[in-house]
Amino acid sequence: MSDSDVIIVGAGPCGVASALALKDVGIRSLVLDRADDVASAWRARYDRLRLNTARPLSHLPGRPFAKGTPMFPTRDDVIRHVSVHAAEEGLEFRFETQVEKIESDADAWAIRTGTGVLRAPQVIVATGYQNEPVTPGWPGRDGFEGRLLHAAEYRNAEAFEGLRALVVGPGCSGMEIADELARSGAAKVWLAVRTPPNMILREGPGGLPGDMMGAALVHLPPRIGDAVTRFGRKAGIGDLTEHGLPAPEEGAMSRLRRLGATPAIVDEQVVASIRGGAIEVVAGVEALDRRSVRLADGSCLEPDVVICATGYRCGLEPLVGHLGVLDAKGRPRAQGERPAAPGLRFIGYVPRPGALGYWGKQARRAARAIRREFRSGSA
């Protein structure tokens, strides 16, 4: 049994944000995580990683980053920020606890773990929308004799010096990894692109963070956001059609609204590497054999390593798939303050510009809603 008012599943930034927001309104919580510390997913990400979102939009609820933190915090800045505030008095964590399933149990929720069952009237699931790496099941993948890994396994370029590398996927991580490889001694770097991305500079004109503009545009009709981001791309990035990255017909805000696909936020040096040929953009991957990779345009490459920057899935089905709270893509039907089922909420499953700050707002709104339910006796 648990004597906590709320059990939170996941001790990443969203889980810690939820615990802090609950603490701020006087509600006890217990945070469970399968890892041995907070922000475990961040600790495993590549060394060069920086937030695509600016510092003012990315901190925990009511707790700004420490003075001196750069505008775009590094991986280690984020880990430090989460760790410092996870140590605040009144927060309780239980690590190395694998949550296997969440079930309804009379007037409470039963959280089944590898070591027993915990119960609480309220549950927040905050395991993150980038929870499980996705690697495409290309024909011939198992027979490929080169090295194949997901971007989640990539740390730095040191191990790939002198090698021919194919990075699959033109999102933020894919472009950043390709650029690091090209600048750190890889013999050749290809970037496989099936669908050209919408692109936004991390820092726009005058040093304005690109995600600040995106966070504002998400509240406007998509056609307006599309027009603004197209203008920004033309002015800041230019036409990359001859380099294999034409601007897509569907605008950034329309694609975000339709698919939940955020724009690729890139640095100017990444654009320079593409323009200068250090990164060669090629067609999407169709199949692999022992030594080569066949592309959608019929051409073949012979990379030594294939790095799949091909995204993640939420991976919520084992936990809550039986409860009817997920949509066809495995995402929560309701998020934030709105419960997906009485006493069950999800925080951190909306991809969007300024995501960390938005998820913190979700946590605050959810905490206030939970307080109202406890006061009314409905929890």
C-alpha cells in the first residue's frame, strides 16, 4: 500500500515537474522510476546535446535555471537542474522500481510493480513521449555486417573517426549527429531523408531563439504560422533544394497540428555543412544487405555504420493499453489537467515548440485540478 495522495510514474523532467507542482499546492506524491536516479533518459543522451528550447521556456515549474546557464541549456545543465530540485524537501522517490501495469481497483488505482502493488487515488503517468527508440524493420537489416544503432545509443563522434556513416532521419538529432560526425573526422557522412523537414534556426535574426517564435505561433491559425516560418526559413536558411532539402509543401504549423511533428531546429553550422557538402543528403532507406544500403531512388551506399535518428514511441501500451485511454497511435486521449480516466492523468506527451515549459504548465494545471478533486471529495 502507499500512503501517498498521488503516485507519479517516471522521474524525468515531467515527473519531477509534476511532483514539484503537487508539493506547491500541498499534496504528497511518490515518484516511481525503473532507473536509479532522476532524468535517466537525459543522462544517456549524446554528449553534444543542447535543448532546442530556450532557457526561459524550459525550466521546472516556478524554478528558473541557475544564473549563468546558457540560453540553450546543455544536457548536463538539464540533468543538474532536475537533480537540484528533485532534492527539495517534501519529495519522495522510489528508484529501481519497474511499473508493469496500472489497473483500476475500486476507488483507487493499483500500480503493479516488480516488487509488489501500490495504491493511490490519483496517478500521473510521466514516462515521456520519447520513451522507446524506434528502428525501422528494413528488409535485410539483420544481415547487415556493418554497425547499426539508434541515435539513443550514440554518445559522440570519437568511435566513428575515419568511417563512412549514414545517418537516417533529418530531425534535430539526426542533423546534429551528422554535423558532429562530419566535423570530427568521419570519412564520409550521408543523411538519408524520406520526407524533407520544416526547418527553423535555433537562433534567428538578432539572436532570437527560434522556439520562442514557434511557441507563440502555435496559438495562431496554422496558415499564419506556416507563412511566418516559411519567411523565417527563406531569410535565415535559404533554399536548400539543390542540396536535397527543399522546403516541404505542408507548413510547419500545419504539420505540427496534423501529425504532432515538430520542425527540425538547427544551428547555422549544420546548414553550412549541408551547403558545403560535408553532409550529403540522399534518398530514404529501402533495404539493407550484408555490405550495402539500397535507397528509394535505386542507388546504393556502402556505409560502415548506420545511425537511426528515426524517432521514438510512447510505449504506454503495457502500462495502460487495457484501459481504453490511448488513441490509435498509442498516445493519451487526454492530457494535462483533463483526466484520461477518473484520477488518471498524463503529463508530457504533447510535442511542440517550448515543450519543457509547456509540460511544466501542464503539471501545474494538473496539480490544481487534483487539489480541487480532493477538496470536493471526488478523488
